[in-house]
Amino acid sequence: MQLHNTASGRKEPFEPLDPKRVTMYVCGPTVYSYAHLGNARPAVVFDVLARVLRHRYPRVLYARNITDIDDKINAAARAEGVDIGVLTSRYAAAYHEDLAALGVAPPDFEPRVTQYIPQILAMIRRLIDSGHAYEAQGHVLFHVPSYPDYGQLSRRDPRELLAGARVEVAPYKKDPGDFVLWKPSPPELPGWDSPWGRGRPGWHIECSAMAEAVLGETIDIHGGGHDLVFPHHENERAQSTCAHGGKLFARFWVHNGFLTDRGEKMAKSVGNVRLVRELLKHAPGEALRLALLSGHYRQPLEWNDEVIADARRKLDRLYGALRDAGDLAPAHEAQAPQEFVEALEDDLNTPAALAVLFELARALNKSEDAADKARLAGRLRAAANLLGLLQQSPQAWFAWKPANAEVPTPQEIEASIARRAAAKKAKDYAEADRIREALKARGVLIEDVPGGTRWRLADG
RNA sequence: GGCUCGGUGGCAGAGUGGUCAUGCAGGGGACUGCAAAUCCCCGUACGUCGGUUCAAUUCCGGCCCGAGCCUCCA
């Protein structure tokens, strides 16, 4: 398997440290609002990576955290006048719902920062004791010059970081690059007692502490969005490496690219985010998932309505092939084609893998032999499963409708189809076509096939 | 300014030193009462200027254009 490693800037052969225990840690959301597509992309991408790893290795430990203490959370909770726990549980639950709709399987571990405060304090203690951190005015700061490799992950020269610095340097910092591990909390804000006073963790230490607690000191893969490379992952790497006496923290750093909106990145700071739950009102989650996988994970992905419509038509084709194959596929015995697996194992080349899916669909459509069709359908399902796609019945796919959509009930549709069949039998084609057009006007498309007529709801 | 990534046919989007990506849209044909679905066929695609090479979209260099990061962010 090949994986692009941000640390080296190139694709490298991936071999886990221990093939019997592959570890992956991915930075999850800070839960103070509903998830937008930018949050969904890494969730989907690393879900696929986890599936591919599980296909190859017997045991994969995948951790994706939830950050449930942070200044933005504090601000949002205060604005609503509720405890931060109320706010974070609400948005964590919403996050789970949204990801489930996108076919994202739960990770093996989902640590929350507020449940790992002791581990965070212990790690800070170790960093102070080993001379990598110091206390200043109620803060504990990581001392960047104490870690000579600082800047290596993001290819940055620490001396030059100051040049473009956009923030004022706090007067208590020994070095302008030093960053906070622990910061004081005033009485009105959430806080925990510590040897350095009541406070809360800085932004980066949580992931270091939780990755260590859940997966160990050296992990195989550390993932997240590309914007986390600096400062978040650079700082995590510094903390973890120093807290572990110089031991390698993450062997592979994997980062997904941004979603873009008319060429510009989709981000809260830009104000052009699309909420997953809003999009789910107008399109099936599986279509959103396919759209997110239709480009390579490291490339920017332009998002618009056409991308979604395109994904729906692709799924129409794939499910159409499965529907024509009937339900005779012994999926559990089927294997994904080698070519498909190789595409995914080549740095998660999902577009190339999808191409194999369409080749299977074409072969399936062409095949006349029942056993052959069953075999191909099984392979198609098995392959798609690695992408988290095609796991529902074609009937369910073609019956999807937007929330609150006004479409006829299946009973009404069947009744219309029966009347049309009678008209056809009587060679009253004008009446038959009139019924078909009437259904079409109400969002129902029908197709005559040998042995009857089937229907589906239009993508509109 | 520093550091990264990109520019592929109408659109989306892989990839490769010399035969195919793939999907959608479009054109033609088969099938169909007509459609739809499906199948078959089709379109001088690789930003630009040079270099290396028998051969460059692919390798190298310059240029143009775009995006991202440089302590809020997936």
C-alpha cells in the first residue's frame, strides 16, 4: 500500500509498525455548531482509509476525537446561557447523525477532551519536568526552541515564522513561537484545577494526550484536514515527541484537501460553508458521500449543485445495474476486483476505483447469464463496500425522496401503472402515454421491462 | 515575502515517456407501439515558451494563471 506522507511530501510504501495492530488517529470536530461539508470530507475520507486498512490488516484501531472544551464552545454556551455540556452533547449527537447519513462507520474510539483532563495534566507535567515547557503568569507554554525539529512537518523555518505572524506575541512568552498547553480560566468559565491554577487545556495538547492514552506513543497514521498541518499538527508532533523522550509520534501524516466554492475554500472564516443537514434535505446521503469521493482526497474539490446531481446519476447507473441483476448475489463470498483494491491502495485513488465500479456495472448490464450476473453483482457490491457505497437495496435507492416531497404513494403509482397496462393491452397508446406523462409530472418515472413495468422517483 | 499544491476534452475527474481512464452532457445506431433503461459507435483533451528524447500531456527549466498555509479553521 502506498500513502502520501505530509512529513516527506511524497507517496511512500505504507507498512504498519505492527501489522496485527494498525493505529490511526484523526482530528475530529470541535462541537459548537452543526457539521458542514468541510467537516464531512475528512470523516468520509478517513472512513474509507479505515475500510481499506481493515481489508488488508486483521486489526485496525481507529480513533477520532471530539473536542468539547474550547473558547468558541465557551462563547456559544454563554450566548445561549447553557452549560457547555448541554451544547457539546447536542452538537456531538448531530455530528453522529450527519455522519451516519453519509455512511460513515463509527471509529473504534471517540475520546472527548473533558474526559482526558488527568492525562493532559500528566503530559504537561512531563513536558515541564523534561524542560520542554514552562509556567508563566498562570499559563503553561511549550518552549519551541527546546525541540530542534520544530517546523519539519510543515516545512517551516521557525526563525521565519515571526515574519508573517498575524498575532501579537504575548509578553510572557520566552520565545515568540511558544504556544499554550494550559491557560487560566476565570471563575465564570469552565475550568479544572491544576498545579498551575484553575484552567483549561490549550488547543493542541488534547490530541497528543488522547492519542497516547488511546493508541500509544507511536501511531501509524495521523490524519486531518490540510489546514491542520500548521500549527495544530506541528505543535502536536512537538509535544508528543518531547513527552515521549524523542520517540517518533506519527509515522504517516495524511491530510485531505479543501472543499471549494467557486475556487475559494469553504470555511467558517470565509462564511461559505454548507451544512450537511441542510444538504441532506435535498439529496440522499449516499450521493453526498459519492460526491466527496469523486475527486482525489488531497485535491481541492469544487462543490456545487451540479456535483451532487452528477453523483446521483452515477448512483442511478450503479444501482440500475444491481437492480437488473436481481437479488441473487451471494455478496458475502464475493471479492472486490484486484484492480479496484490496487487503486485504493495507491494513496486512496477513489476516482480510479470508481472507474472500476462502472466497468463492473457495464459488464453486469451486458451479461446474459444468471450465474455470471450474480458473480458480477457480488463483486460490485463487495468493491463498493470498501467505499461505503451501494449498501442499500436498489429499490430503496430509487424510492428516495426529499423530506416533505409531494409524490404519489407506491399504491397510487401501482394503480396508475395497472391502468396504463390495461390501456396498452387495449392498444390505447394515447391513454397509456397520458398516464405516463401524468406520473412524470408528479416526479415518477416508469420503465417497461420484460414482465412488467417498474418505477422510480426522479432525481429532481 | 516564505513554504506547499494545482492548470487534462462542453462539465466533473484519474492517469501515463509510445494502444483505453471513468461518469455526465452531446451526436449516430440497436432495442421499444412510443419512451425509459441498456448495449454499440463517435468527438485532433492535456496553460504557455523552450530543453532532453527516436518519441513529451507525462521528465527538466522559464513564464502566465489559480488555490492553500504562515498561530480561529476539516
